[in-house]
Amino acid sequence: MTTVLALGGNALTRAGQRGTAAEQLANLRATFASLGPLLAEKRLAVTHGNGPQVGQALLRQERAAEDVPPLPLYLAVAETQATIGALIVAELGAVSGRRAACVLTRVVVDPEDPAFAEPAKPIGPFYGEAQARRLEAERGWAVRPDAGRGWRRVVPSPAPLEIVELDAIRSLLDAGFVSVSCGGGGIPVVRRDGRLNGAGAVIDKDRASALLAVGLGARRLVILTDVPAVARGFGSDEARELRTLTLDEADALLPQLAAGSMGPKVESAARFVRETGGEALITSAGALAEALAGRAGTRVAG
Amino acid sequence: MTTVLALGGNALTRAGQRGTAAEQLANLRATFASLGPLLAEKRLAVTHGNGPQVGQALLRQERAAEDVPPLPLYLAVAETQATIGALIVAELGAVSGRRAACVLTRVVVDPEDPAFAEPAKPIGPFYGEAQARRLEAERGWAVRPDAGRGWRRVVPSPAPLEIVELDAIRSLLDAGFVSVSCGGGGIPVVRRDGRLNGAGAVIDKDRASALLAVGLGARRLVILTDVPAVARGFGSDEARELRTLTLDEADALLPQLAAGSMGPKVESAARFVRETGGEALITSAGALAEALAGRAGTRVAG
């Protein structure tokens, strides 16, 4: 039985931290120390987000743009697969004693995906309006005001269709490795004339993780996040954790969930359950042990 | 039979180029188009250098250092494995139609390697003396004047001892993938208390490639570089290409070769041949077809 474990941002960086390598290693150590039996799963495929890290990569490129040509966005995603992947394999090996291998992962998206017509995912540094408008003109970026803190580039977040390295990941699992893949949702590529070309987009890591779990025939998808469970009325006095969600309940709940946050997690969990009949668990690292015993977290099942 | 193919800097960036992704893709396309039968080898493991790219990564980190904490050197190496790896798998797939997968590769070095006591490999941007001295004091770097163009950081280049991901690479070859690994000589790590910790060093990519070739039981190591063959009296009017080198001839030639350039290639080729009885070829992409036929390049054999 294969388990796909999707690590959220909290596993790598915490509020108030600058995001040094030492901080990320310590956070990963704490996360893995909480995962207990999950790390002993015979077939374990780890995925991870890259929000803060890809933002830092883009900021570094901006600051050096006069000296060094900026890389296309898809290579910034690739970069974070390696830097985060190196930290994950180090701590996973140290905590569990298991051999882990990180494979660079491309994910095919459709150039006709409606997301390309309406870029909506904010990424990279904040700019003043004038500079944002200049970058819009010079580089063809889409920019927009974000959360009252300035302007940001927005990019498409198309649906993942195919994990190019799926068979490579499966080969590593077959050989006994814990795989680390699909970092940051994968390097987005589009098929054209027999080529796979990098695309100026980012893919939601939970959606990519669900696609991976379906492709691997996994029995379980575990999505780790900052909160112990999905809650109805999250953030209000009436918030109530949901211990289980049927597929119908998940569908009904989706419109109430935050688009960039819990929404894709519940949607991805439901997709995995619907396509495979497996089970999905949404919880935090700290609550995982209780969640595996059915006493915490949110379990999505058919 | 397994072939290890080590791509030199010329495969990625050429003199006068800025190093954009588009330039690197075009260079890779031209290189792979020259390799003909080699790309059809059933078991093919590709490695590559990262000199200009890791320099650019370090420069980006410097320029953004006030906003974003610089990463340790080993993560800058990791970064280039992904950015270059993504370009290689894209072009290799497009040119050969084969499936390639890039695995993040760590390489164990000895913390007692004498190289750590005498850092000698220049890396990253040039600085004025005052700034170099400041970085030396603030970050514990070793710095020194380089080629009359300013001061640079120098780092240790220890001998590679063990490729951590060797079995993962072998699994990918077994499954029919072209592997891309050991980029930039690998992410240097030292063993300590059951952990593999990143080290502030870089590993010569030809030495790592020879170690990989030995570990994989390869029959052939092909080292691609900018010149068609090893030459005695290189750069002089008397320069004469060497078509073959025995191990004894290689040993005798080594002291005459450039330390950071042809030296490690001949040394690594000889090491591979000595340990395996296989053959090693040092040539350029353009001369490869002739070299495979014995009419160009330098063949090192026992």
C-alpha cells in the first residue's frame, strides 16, 4: 500500500522566521519527529509546497537582474524542488533512517486551461504601483494590488494533467526509496511539437499531490497543513472541526472554504477519494498520531 | 553496458553569452544533436558541470542578501542541479525521444580531506579587496586575488568518496530512463552522527563522474569538453593531439596539464580505467562521432 504525504508550508517555514536553511531543517526535523508510523510506511511518496521559497528565488533574481539574466518562472520552481528536496532528504534520512531520493518533477498542463486567460495566483515580491506597471509593460507580466501591501505579479495556476516523472517515482518506490517529488506542485510544462516546454505558471501542490496519489494507485493521501482539521466556520466563534467528510459533504463545503488555502486541500482530497476509493486525511503534523487513530484531523472517504 | 556521459560547460554556455535559459537550451540542443549513437545507448547516465550557473546563483544571493538570507553553498549547488537538470531532460527528450529523469545527488566527502585546510577553488562573483576582506571577516570565507580581475571566494574541492543516490540512479537506469545526476559534482555532504550534513565545498564534476561510472560498473566514460582531444603542449605551436593514452602515459602527462581544466579530466579518466578496465574518451561534442570511430578525441585505456 502506497501513501502520499504532502507537506505544507508550516513543515518548512514558520511565522516570524526569515527562512534560513537552519530554520527549515529544524522545522522539518520537528515535523518528521511527529509523523511516527507514517515514516515507516513501506511505500511512501513525499511532496511539498514552495510558496515562501519560490518567492525568495524570484526576489533574488530581481535584485541581481542587472548582472544576471532572470530565469523563467518554471526554472525558479525547479530551483526550489532541489533546495527544499535537499533539506527533506537530509532530515528524513536522519529522523527515520530511511533512504530517500528526490526526483525533479515536471507536470503537464493544458495551454488552453482557462487559468492562462485569468492569472490569479500572486507570486514573488511586493512592488509599488509604478514599478509593477513598468514590469507589466516590460515583461508582459500580469500584476495586481494584493492585500493592501502593494502590487504583485499574478500567474496562472492551471490544473495538473500528467506527472511526467510518474514512472521514475514508481521505480524509486519499487526499489525501496522514499520518493520526494512534485515539489511546489511540479515544474509546469506544456506539450508542443513533441517537446515539453516550461510554462509561466505554478501548479497547486495539493492538486499535484492528488494526481500523483491517483497515478501511483495509493491507498492514502495525507495532506499536512497548519491546522489540525478542516473546520466549518473557520475563524469564527462557531468554528467546528469536521472529523469526517463524505464526498457529498466535501462538495457542499467547498464554496465556504478559502480559495488559496483549505479549498484546494479538500478538493484534492475529494478528487483522490472519488477516483480511487482510498482515503484522505487533512491534519497537522502535531495532530497526525491522533488523526491516524480517528481522534483528530479530517478524514475524507467515499 | 552502461555509459556515463559528462557534459562540460560548453554544452550549456558559450563565450560571450549571458547564460539565459534560451541560450542554454539552444546549446544543449546542438550538443545532443552531435551525440548521435551515444544517446541511443541502452544504459546512459548523464552528468554535468555547473561553474557559471553556481556563480550566478551565488551572485543572486549576494544581491538580495539584505532581503533574503543567503543559502549555504551546498544548496546553491543543489539549485543548479535542478535548473540545469530541467534544461537537460527537456532537450534530451526532444532530441532523442527518450525518457530522462533527474535525481538530486549528494556525494560524501571526508571532513579530514586536506582540501578543507587549503581552499583553492574560486567561486562566485569578483569583489574589490575591501569587500572581500569584509566577507572574510563576517562569514569566515577564504578569499584571494584571482587572475588580476579582483578578489574571489575560494572553497575546498575535496575528493568524492561515495555517491549517496547511486542505487537510486541505478534503479532509474534499470527502468529504462536516461539518468541525469551528479550535477556540478554533486551536493557535498559529510557523515556525522548518523546524518549527512551539507558541506561548504564543491566537488569536481569529472571526479564525481568517474566515481559514478565505477559505481555503476560502466564500460565507458565519455568526458565532453571544449577541445576535441587532450594535447601535449596545449596552447603552444608544438601542440599535438594525443589519440590514445595508456595509464602510464596519463600519469606521466598529468603534471603538464592545467589543474582546474584538463588535469582532472585525464586524472578521472585514468582512475575509471584503472578501477574498471573500461575505456574513457575525452573529446568535444563536435568531434564525438569521429572519436567513437577512433579518428578523433583521446582514448584512455589500460
